[in-house]
Amino acid sequence: MVREILITLYLFFYRVLFTIFKLFPLKNKVVLIASFKDNNLYIFRELEKKQFPGEVVFLCKKSCFADINKAVSVPVFQIEAGKFIDEVKAAYHLMTAKTVIVDNYYGFLAVAQFRKEVECIQIWHAAGAIKNFGYLDPAVANRSRCAKKRFRKVYSNFHKVVVGSTAFAQIFEKAFDVKKDQFLPFGYPRTDFFFNESLHEERKAKFFEKYPMYQNKKIILYAPTYRPNKDDNRLVLDIQKMYEGLKGEYMLFIRMHPSVNLREWDDIKYKDIVADFSGKASINDLLIVSDYLITDYSSIPFEYVILNKPMIFYPYDLKEYANNPGLVDQYDNIVPGPIVFNTDELIHAIQSYEINKEKYRMFDLKWNEYNNGKSTQNMVQYIFNRHFVEDHEYSKLKAEGF
């Protein structure tokens, strides 16, 4: 009850701001609302490269504010952090932009009445889905009538949704209640990285220059996703067994969620086999230097499969997770690699691993249908066409193969 009152006050604050700033002239402006940096920075750099002759503004959540603010030279404002001036400026830019790009659910969109010339484009923050989200999340059924109405208003403001595959588009249809004609089959900008082999070699060289002690090891990256219940976010691995089974030839890199404290294991005793890389290197660099990926319900496999390297799936809490937040399909129907449930099975899977080439090929075809290394170009070309080309000219470009 208290939460709903606070949300109502928050939305009233934004409704007033939006009503005022909607009176201001619309500008040749692109606003990127970000919870995650990668897709947004790829788009920005391409806009910059193509010399976009308009304004570009970032509205960032705390999770990516510092990284984006450091990486760009355009205005960056922090949202949903209680910074009054930033929130006011954010509302102004949102109501005066011709193109708004979002990568997540943002509650203030429930009260954003965009002008007909404006398009709000959802680029999402994952290349595929294992776990439920949006209307597919079973928790939605237990929310209040006001909350459900708010969700509906937010989703209705996603005028277009970028997708990397038909499979993901079908999930978005149910998760956001969007229609087929709203999809932009461009692929996701962040996936362009996985097709750039020369960049891979450059990033590998820099990584091993910084960490030369790992260069001749077989690197296993363990990257579990975040659990809805904070207390469930812990390291569920028998490090002693991992040490005994893998020491010498292998190195285990652990990339946990920032809220998870790994002091529960002796990092000095096991330093020859285990290293905590949570927050110490970019996920892309870790994916490139690793030889194996261990994960559970994360979206990482949809990108990692492009690299054609071994993946092992470790959903140790599958029964509980299948209930909350739930899965888009039966787990073994989704993932292309071996599924294990304890440390012994995990060690065995690593030591005896062979890629099922047909499963990998089908998984890649299903989820990376439109991810081909040119997704950023596709997205930015669409933005340019929206801002500078009449609709009939854009239709002609599409007919010619754009």
C-alpha cells in the first residue's frame, strides 16, 4: 500500500513535468534511456561516426551512469536517483525528443503522452530469453489493479521493439502485448562485438597483458544470473572439489552480481584455480578470453554461441526458479549444452565436454536470426531515416533491401 502511494506521487511529479514540457517545441533530438551501457554506447558511437546533426542526450540509471558519463561527450542525466534537477531536465529532454530509445521497463513512461511525431523504441538489454518478464512474469497476476494498469500504459508506449530473431519477437508479443508490425528486425547493437574478430584479438592481447598468469590456462567463466530473492544470490559451488578436480590445467573466473559477496571462500588458498572477476573486467572481455561458459538463466548464451565455444548449464535451483520468475519454455528445450545440478557433475562435464554441433547450430539460428554484425548500422540508419527522410522515401529504401 505504501509502495503504491509513493509510486503514485512519483508519477504525479512526472505527469506535471511532462504536461509543462510538452508545450515546448519538438527538437531534432535522440534521447537514450539506459539501465545498461552496451547497446546504448554502440548506437551513440555510430551516430557520432555518421555525424548525426541533432542533439543526443542520455538519461541513465545509477547502474550505468558512471560508465556512460565517462564514455560520451553529450549531456548525461541520472534518473530514478532522487536528484531533483536531473529529473526535471530528464522530463524536458524526453518531451522534446523526436526519437526515444529505451532498454528496460521505466515506470515514468506510464504518464508520458508522446506527440504523434515521436517514436519510442525498445531495444531491450538481452539477445534472448530463458526467464519470464513483462506479462509473462507470474508475479504480475498478484499485483494491484493500479500496478497492472501502469504496466499496460508503459508497454503501450513501446511504439517499436527491436528484435534479433522471430523467436524473440514471439516472446515480446506476449510479454509486452505488442503486434507484429511493431518489430524492427535489426538485431541488437551489442552483438556486433561478437562478429568482430580483429577486435577480439586486440582485447585478448590487452587482457593477458594485464593478467599474464592466466595466458596458458583453459579459462572457465562462471556467470550466474541474479535471483529474485536476494538471499539466494550466493556462490553454490564446492570450491574445494573444483580445486581438486581442475587444478593445473584450468582456471575458474567467477563473475557474480555486484551485490554478491564472495568472501565465503578462501581466495588465497584457491588462487591457483579460482579468481573473482566480478566488477574487475568487462563481461565481453571475459567471454572472449574464456574457453568455457557456465551459466544458468542468463541471456549470455545467446551471444556466446556466436563464438562457438563450450557452454555448460548449471541450474542448481531449477525447481524454485521455474516457479519464480518462471521460464519461457521447459529448460532442456531452451539450452543447447549439457545440464548439471552439482559440482561433481560440473567437473565431469568440463573434463568430458564435446560440443553438440547440431544443437549449437539450431540454437544460433533460432536466436541470432538478425544479429549479423551490422545491427548498429541498421539501427542508426533507421534513426537517420526517421529524422531526415519522408516516409515514402524510407519505404523505397526498405524495398531496395535496407
